[in-house]
Amino acid sequence: MNQRFRWPDEQLIRAAQDGDLTSLTTVVVESQPHVRKFALSLCASPQDAEDAAQEALIILYRKIGTLRASGALASWMFRIVRNECLRQVRLLVSRREETTPDMPEAETEPSAEEAVLRRQEVRRISAAIGALPRDQRQVLLMRDVQGLPGRAVAQALGLSNAAMKSRLHRARTTLRRSLEAPDRAPAPNPDPPAGGETRPWTP
């Protein structure tokens, strides 16, 4: 068994929850490689993954006392990272919509009802994107949301241009089908690791 990158043991976590600063620091340090691995598998880009991992570790440091079961650290951190990655997607989608010049500028501000509907639509699109497999989510975000050139996307992902286009087509098709079924919420992807129950945490 690899002892170098194991999760902190329960005794150390309990000591950290009891306020021992040395134990808390050790918990954060030993959790870091696992948190970064989660982030790289869930976020759209390495930079987004780095930001999500940093945010998750800050939350771990500040809120470890809210962890109900000391054996549930992995599951809790997975949820925090996933929430942060989804938050980044929502920001990207929202900014993309705000900067897309597809309609003349409106003369009046949108009504409160229109603003609420728009936020709901952004959340729905973001959830559908977040439910895509990682390879499809990456290419869709880089090409359609961030607006990067196809050649740059292919190079960043280590793909040929044809392979990038094929993957993008699959991602768009999957996303369209998900959005055409408004009564069905997209299932999160991937599933969180086993680790017991934790208190709900909302970013």
C-alpha cells in the first residue's frame, strides 16, 4: 500500500476538530494531493482545478469542525471540490451569455421575473455541463464557453483536430439531449467516493 499519499487517519482528524493546530495543519497537508486529484478530474482546466483545490483546502482548514464523521473526510472534500467546479462553470456560462452580441442592447433593464428565469436557465445549463463525462466537459467548456480556437483546444488536450471535433460533437449532442428533457435533472458525474455521511455544505 502506498503510504506516501494516504488520507489522514481518524485520530488525527478528531484532534484537528478538537482545535489542535498542528493536527489541523497535518490534515490539510495530507489531504492536498487527493483534493488536487479530485479537482483535476472534475474541473474544466488545470487552472480551474488549482483554484478549486485551493478553495477546498481553505474550507477544510476553517470548517473541519462541521465534519460529522471523521471517516467521511474523502466524501466531504469530493463534494466541496465538485461544488466549486460547478460554481466556476456557472460563472463561465453567465459571463459568456453577457458578452455574446447576438441581440441589440435592450433599452430597459430586464424585469425581476426575467432575471430569475435567466438565473434558473444558467443553473440548468451549468448542471447539464457538469454532468458530462470529463473529456466531453473539457472540450465543450474550452471551445464553446471560453471561446478558444479549435486548434488551441486540440493542442491543449493532446488531440488531433479531427478527434477534438468528434469529441465536441458528442458533448454538444449529449448536452442538447439533456436540456431537451427539462423534467429530468442531470445526474452528477462521477459519483463521490464512499466515506459515510456528512453534513450538507453549500458553497
